[in-house]
Amino acid sequence: MKILVATEKAFAPVAVKLIREVTDAAGYELVLLENYKDPADLLKAVADADGLIVRSDMVTAQVLDAAKKLKIVVRAGAGYDNLDLASCTAHNVVAMNTPGQNSNAVAELAFEMMLYNARGGFAGKSGSELRGKSLGLHAFGNVGKFMAEIAGGFGMKVSAYDPFVTSEEMKKAGVYPCANAEELYRTCQYVSLHMPATEKTKKSIGYGLLSLMPPDSVLVNTARKEVIDEDGLLKIFEERKDFSYLADVEPDCKPVFEEKYKGRYIFTAKKMGAQTEEANINAGVAAARQIVDYFRNGNIKFQVNK
């Protein structure tokens, strides 16, 4: 059994070492394609692979056409919009992600941006504190749970809205369950987004919700840029000088922010939510274990295609 790890942005060496330990213990051959620049290199490498581990690498119909033996691909991370799920299904390839493995890293990044913003970018001027402020979590999955835990330590009042999570589960985590998204945005000064980009969520965060937020509001996005209606976001910024936007993924309208709204936004240089050594290791090792478990036991717990 041949397992290919194909990463334009390579795993840390310690992560590769631990992935190899997992595949070696299973008696599988591990092949690395790291830091490649030419997509043709991936097409060549995947030709005889039985399993594939990727990070943000694009697994397209072309890649799947080239992968004649491929049975499973695992995205080492929670998001999987780099996988062509329909094509995976058409090629009888099981597609998986590794939810929860980088959740703490994402939550910590969200708070780092919130703190940096609250203190005015450490520019020497008086800032504000997070204690006593209201934080709304739009979606309460793995990242949302870490967010609630950290926010509790800061003394924030935490609410959440997620139609797929029960009120009882939220209450157990010390979180107030909102009946709908409108209640969340109306009652929280900080709102942090943690939903995937789906047909239902794309451009779902726009003027209607953002206009409900109280004074000195801050929208935090460590999810996907596609969930934001950028026209609505720009309209809010034009109307309200007290509104801030913090994101680890640059919006398409970044030039407008740079021109008109300096000091009211933070955009990281690249998507950095999972960019910690711990998350790097956790996601890679989880991907390897899931492949082994699939081949040995047929476990499809984390399958994201049908």
C-alpha cells in the first residue's frame, strides 16, 4: 500500500517523522512530495498512490483522473474546500478531513487578533480590555468550544448560535444559546465566525446581520472569506466608524480597506489559523491514522463526500 503526502507547503519535519511511524507500523510505503511548484509533479506522483494526504493542495478532477489506484484522500485540517468532492465521489475515492486537530490554534489566533485590536496595535495609545465584553460565536463546533474556554478565562460573556448544536450542550460549556443569528449579532460586541463555506453560508454574513451589532463592534473571521458578503461589509464600514474587521484571510476588497479604513482592520499575510507546530503535527498524524483505519477497518467516520 503506497501513501503519498503531497504538500506545496511541507509539514514540519517532526510531523513527517510521526506520520512515517504510523505508516511504517501498518506496513505501508510512505512517499513524500514536498514544496512542489509544478502541478504536473502531483499528477505524476499520485499515479500509483493508494492513499493521499494533502494540506491546502488542490485535489481536482485532473488529479483524480491521474490517480488510477487512489481509494482515499485526507485533507489534514478541518476545511476541505480544496477537495473536489463531486469528483472524488465519481472516482470512488473517499474524501476525509481531520476535524478538531487545529481547533485550539485557530481559537488562539482569533484571540490574538482581538487583543491586538483592543490595544490599538500596541501603538502607545490607550486601548480597551476584553473582560466584561460580550463575545458571540457564530457556529459552535470544535473551534467554538475552544473559543468559549479561552473567553471564560478572560471574563467575557459568551453567547453562541448554531442550529446543529443543542442548547443543553452550549449551557454545559458555560455559553448562552441564542435562538437565532439576529439575536447573536444584536447582543454581542464581538462576533467570531466558525462555519464552513457551503452553499448556505456563502455571503451569509452581510449588512443585515452586521447592522444589528452594538457600538464599537468587531467582526472576527478565521473561517473562510466566502462567508462574508463584502458589499455589505463595506457598506457597514462606510456608515459606522466604530466597526472593525479582523480576519486571517484577506478579503477581495482589501485595497478598499487599505485606502479608506486604516486602523480598523487586521488581515494576516496568509491564512494562519492552523499554522502552529502542534496543529501541524496533530493534523498530519490524524490523517495518517485515518487512512490506516480506513484500509484496515473500513472506518469512514470523517468522510465528507458521499
